Amino acid sequence: MPRRVFLFALLVAGLAWITWLATRPPQTLEGRNLKPDSMSTGFKSARLYFASSSGESLMIETREQLESQNFHDRVAALVAELEQGPEARGLRTLPRGTTVLHVYIDDRGLLTLDLSRPFRDGFRGGSAAEYLAIASLTRTLAANLPEVKRVMLVCGGQPIPTLGGHLPIDRPMDVTDLP
């Protein structure tokens, strides 16, 4: 008799567990610290602007990137690609170690981009290099993020008056102003 009661209790517990599994809501990635499987993520071509070999103009290099729905991740991926430098000919425009700390875009298309200190502290160059660094960054963002109309750069949470002393960047820059 005790054996039958035990088996019956085990059967009821098993059925209760199966019912619980069948009726609970499906688990999703929202609200959890899981990264999506790259096999289910698409790729998107990104247009990146680097300095030409001569250092006198910008050139376009296209790369495939994992597509992300998160705006911060899209901006960070573009900046990371610029920081790596061109794969073919051309010159690096962002100092090594430049990363995105924070990103904010308002309803008018003003992107406030907070970059790590190596962006400011690692810059070496004159007026042409300064122009190419800022133009490379703003053109890349505008070409790949159509919602971006203007860019405001800050570094470590602080406004940057200038990167190399030649170009004022302490106010929003219209992405169409840079030739």
C-alpha cells in the first residue's frame, strides 16, 4: 500500500510539472542578459569613411556588420570599425582605443556621442588630420544612420572644444556641412 501511494504521488508530481512547463509563457531575450544567436541575425553593409593614402581626402570602404536593433550597439560598431582603420589602402582617422561610452539621439536627429578619452588624448596631427578625423566620424554616422542629422561630440562626459586646436567642435555639427 505505501508503495502505491508513493507511485501515485510521483505520477501527480510529474503531471503537475508537465502542466507547468506547457502553460508557462515562452522565454524570450527581452529582459535577460542573453545575446542573440548570430545565426539568426542578419548582416548589413556599412559605409565607412577613412582618410585616403595621401591624407588629403576621404575614401569609402564598405564592410559587412552584424545587424543590430539597438541604436547604441549600431553606433558603437561603426566607431569600432573606424578605430580599427582601413582594411585596404588609406589611413586611420580615429586614435587607437577610441570607444563609445554613451549615445543619445533626440527627436530632431541630434546625436550626442560620448567617446572614450583616447579619442581626445590620442589625437596627433595638424589641421588636415583634425578635419579628416571629424569628417570621417560624422560622415560614417550619417551614411549608416539616416536618423542622425547633427552630431555633438563629448569625451568622458565633457564637451570637447577642439580635437587638435584647429576646428571648433564644442557645438552640434550638421552632417551636411562637412564636404
